[in-house]
Amino acid sequence: MLRKLALICALLSLASLLAYAQEQAKSGEVFGGYQLLHASTGISGVDSFNLNGWNASASAFLTRNLGVTADFAGVYGTPNLAGLGVKTNLYTFLFGPTVRFPNSSRVTPFAHALFGGGRISGSLFGSSASETDFTWAAGGGVDVNLSKNFAIRVGQADFLQTRVAGDSQNHLRFSTGIVLKF
């Protein structure tokens, strides 16, 4: 049920982004770059670990400051959990409002609250398991505009919460990369 709801939300958000982008010039942006996730297992006595991967998003701005964002990410690694190397992948697909604060400088700060799903998978000794469940993120970042159509996302930091097996895991994610504006 949750997968179907997340898929419907994703398709509606993407369709509205595309339709709105066709109507308004210079009112959207696409981001792509590197992501570092400092992951927590949520299990007492099991240390946190880092995963590396990618982050991509598309935003359509309805006003100068308020927009809608679709954010997709994937991180990978083989953390040592309780003495065992567990191959781990986490994919997130999140959607929600974004507020940006354009000003006369080249720096544009923004904040967002994103909701959707996360799919985590792990494998050990040839056996694997995966789960898709509700995920949300809140945070923001800073873009440095290099030209009218191009910016560098100096940093984006988010609190990201996933749920696995009915328990919440609290993570921190950091992304950096390039922004194309249209």
C-alpha cells in the first residue's frame, strides 16, 4: 500500500514539475552530486557508519521563494556490523516543499521538508533482505550562483529518518554538486 502511494505521489509530483517548467522560464532547477550518509543502525551497542553515493533533485518554483522538490538518492557500502561486513544499499525517493531565499548576493540559501520512501537492502554470506518503508528528511543548504543558469551547491545538510523492521533510524546526510537553473 505504501509503495503504491509513494509511486502515485512521485508520478504526480514529476508530472506537475514538468508541466510547470514548460509554463515558466527560469523557475526551476536540477541538482546532481555526491552524497555522504552518516548512518545509524538504531540498535543499541552497534556503531554508526558512513555510506557514499549520489543525490539528484528537481525543483519547480511556484513563486520567487516557494517550490516543490523531488529528491532521489542512493548510498552504498559494506559497514562492519557486529564484526561482519554487511553489503548495504539505501535508496530514497522524497518529495516536498522547498523555500529558497534569493538575494542580491551570489549566495542562495534554501530549506526543505521532504517525505516519501526509502528502500534498504543488505546482504551477508550470499543471503539478502530488503525493505521499503516511510522516510523523511528536513534540512537545507547553500548554492553559489556562478552564472544565470549554473550554480555550485556548496553544501546541503539534512536530518534523514528511515524505518526498518518497525524501528526508526536517525541519519545525517551531506550532499554537494552542481545546479542547473532553467
